[in-house]
Amino acid sequence: MEILRYSDLDARGLEKHVERAAALLSEGDFRGADARKMVGSPFYRAPLNDKDRLKVSGEILRILNTNYRNTPEVTHIANRLLLLKNARFGSIDRESHYLVRPISENHGSVEFLADTDAVKREFDVRTSRSTRFAVLVMRPEDKETAARWFRTPLLFSIQEAKGLEYENIILFNFVSRSNAAFKEVTEGVEAADLGSDFSYARAKDKTDKSLEAFKFYINALYVAMTRAVRNLYIIEQDTGHRLFRLLGLDLPGREVKLRTQDSTAEEWQAEAHRLELQGKQEQAEAIRRRILETQPVPWPAITPAGLAQLEADALNPRAFNRQAKLLLFEYAVMYSVPHLFPKLAALQFGPALRAESERAAIENKYNQDCLGAHPVLNQKIERYGVDFRNPLNQTPLMVASRMGRKELVRDLIVQGANTQARDNWGRVPLQIALRQAYRQPDYARSAIGEIYPLPAPSALKVRAGGRLVKLDSHVMEFFLLHSMVALFEDVVRRKVQFSIPAFETGDFVSALEPFPMNVIPEYRRRRPYLSGVLSRNELHRDDTA
């Protein structure tokens, strides 16, 4: 989330900033009027480079050389590749390269197989519906060829694979599709050069900068191999490539037998949710479409990008489009966009003249699926997936959070609902629930205590000043930043007109009184504490206290 200047906003165009609203997390003047301060002492960073920082802080740099993830068999082949890299390109220092010591008590295997139709069919049949197998290729364009043989939605290029891990990894023509580059990687290296440890020396020819380009291939292969927790399957067309001989890989003398390992719908839902949180939207959508067989909703959802077209259709004076006007009116009521009401009223759309009196009926319309035993909601989830969007671009979890339906919120999250999905104001379900708690004391007393822990992540990451700051859920800054997004629509709309501070201690003190202790303890609600948190964390503060 990037920093957004409070002074960048204006009252009339506030709604146009919906995509940036989520970014108004860590900047705003919490005491003065120039709006150039930032919340959160974790954001403070003295102007030191890494070398000076180590001197000042006394930090000790330690190199982790113990592998807690991969089996010994996978670690062995990965270490062999590191030795090859060292022999070919040299090492700059002892911290740059090191062999990894596996401590996993589990055992797996590394299988080297020829790319034949029979092998590919066997792997596809046995693995295509398992969340425990993933296929990796070198480049994004290689995915199309792999998809012709492997039906699994867990198909990744090496760029997408970073940060992932699976019990079983299938490397498909990873080397053969970059044959010439990997020949260059092995140039001049013999099996005898791959000793049991590194020799720490620079490359023989320091002037040959072209070697840097080839390091990419060996680094990519290392990353790909180490995605496998237990078993690694290497399927290649060019099985005679010199690289495989150096790695000690031989074709098996027997056929590799795989056991069919189908995963449950719940496991696939959880996997889709996990990938979505990691930004792997393509694979998450493929899971829902091909495995869970969910359908797209038959209605359009109004996204921030699509709002302009809806406004153009609804506010066209030459064509009275009542359906578009009604939808825009409902959107304006639910998302609090008051400047649309006079525009609609000027075009003889009567309900716009009594917007507040219409609110209850509109809310009931969009809350209907989450009322009672919600059988209609269950049918929609089965058909469209747990994160389907209603016409106002809200997921069931967002609606249930706003309504305070504690059991439904819990059930949706168990089903894999995305707790980080955002509405058109940039709010996640946690922030939607917080907004209701701030606006309605009864909600704060009866609902927020049970709902708050359910969608709350363990930490919040905020991009501030070009760096990423992590706030654990137990720190006050975590609560305040989520609260600011929750209150953005209400507080900033009112204050930006008068150029007064965006968020002040007074915005929280009285509003927090009905909140339960498990959400915010008593001492954190007191004015001195809140003032201290806001004031000690200013952007231009000249100390680290």
C-alpha cells in the first residue's frame, strides 16, 4: 500500500479516489494542518545505509545453511547445482554461496525422465486433480506447450514460482527449452570439478560480463528444484544434455509408478485462496473454473473502472435509462456518493430526492442472501464460488461482515472466502466490520468482538517511503491503520472541505468506548495513549523513541 498525501484530495472529487483510498493508511496530519505526518513508529528509519546500520545497531549477520523444507534427495541435487555454479562462475565471498544441510527426517526422490507421450499422459492422469503436484517451466510462453499435456491448474513459470512450495514438483523441459544457454552454463566444467565444497574465488575471466546473463539460468533452475518439498520429477526432451551428466542424473531402468492423488473440493478451495493471497490470480481462477467448475456471475459488477460508464448511461439526458439510474442510485446509497443524488434528481429520478428514506430498502435488497438460513446464498456459492461479487462489487464475506452475521462470517472463511478482497472504497472485510462498529455502538457491543479476529491477518504490510513495513496484529498501529481505512469515507469527506487534520485523537476516543476488550484493551482507548501513539510516530520525527 503506497502513501497518499491528504492534501492531494479535494471534497468534490473524493469519490474518484476510491482505488487510492486504501493507500491513505500512514500519512495525514494527526495533530497539525499541513498533512505531512505519518502514523506509526515502525515507519521511522534513520538515514543510514546498511553498513552504517550494522555498526549502529550492533546487528550480527548470520548465514542460514540448514534446510528445514526439502528432503535430503532434493537438497542433494540442489547442492550439486550450486557446486556446478561455483565451478563455472566462481564465488565473490563466503556469504554468497554455501551448501545447504538438510535436516528433514522425510525421504523423497529425484526422478529423471524422457519426454515421451506415455510419460506425460501418466503424469497428467495421476496428478491433474491433486493440490500436491505443480508443473514448472522456465518462461511464461512455455506454459502454453505444457498446458497441452498437463491439465493441472498449478502450472507456473519460474517468475511465478518464487515463494511457492509443493510436495511434488514436475520440471517440464526446463533445460531443453533453453538448450544453448545451459550448454554455456556447463562450458569447461568437468565432473571432477564438482568437489564436496566450494572454492571461494572469483571467476577466471573478470572481464567477461556476458557470464552474468547465464547465471540467470542456473539460478532459475535452483529455485525450481527447491520448490519441491519431497519429490522432484525432471522431464526433458534432451536427456543427453551435458548438464544432466554433471548433476549425476540417469534415466531410470524401470518405469516410474505414480499413485493417483486426487484432492478434495475443500483442499482446492483452500489452494485457490492461498494463491490469490500471493497474487497468483491466473492459477486461482483456473482452479475455480476447471476444478471447482464455478461459473461467472450473470450480472455485471460495478468496479471503480466501470463506474464511469454506468454514470454515462444513467446520466445521459437524451436517453432515460431507468435501469442504469436505479443501479447508480443504489450504488450511491451503499457507497455513500452523495454528489450523484442531485444529478439523478435533475433527470426526474424521484428516489434521489429521498435517498436516506430509501436506504433501508436498498440495504435489505443486497443483504437478503445473508439473512436467515441463507439457502439462496449457498446455491450461489456452489454455482459462482465463495467470492462471487454482487452487482455492487461486494463479496458475501463483505456483506456478512457489514451485517454482523458472526456465524456466517466464520462459515465463509472456513469455506475459503478471501479475507483480503476489497470493495470499491478499497476496504477489506475487517475494515468493513470496523466501520460498522464505529458508526453503530450496538454493533460494537454485540458483533465486532467475535467478528474482528476472524478476518484479521497476522500482520499488515504497508509500503512507506519506498520500503515495506510490517505491522504485527498486536501493535496499536495495526488497529489504527485499519481503522483509518474504515473511517476514510466518513472522516476525510467531512474534514477535507475545511483543510483540517484528517485523523485526530478525538476521532477515536469516544468512538472506541463500546468496543470490547478483546478488540482494544481499556488502556489503549485513553486519550493520552492514543495521542502518544499518533504523536511519537511522525514522518519527520528526529529521534527513534
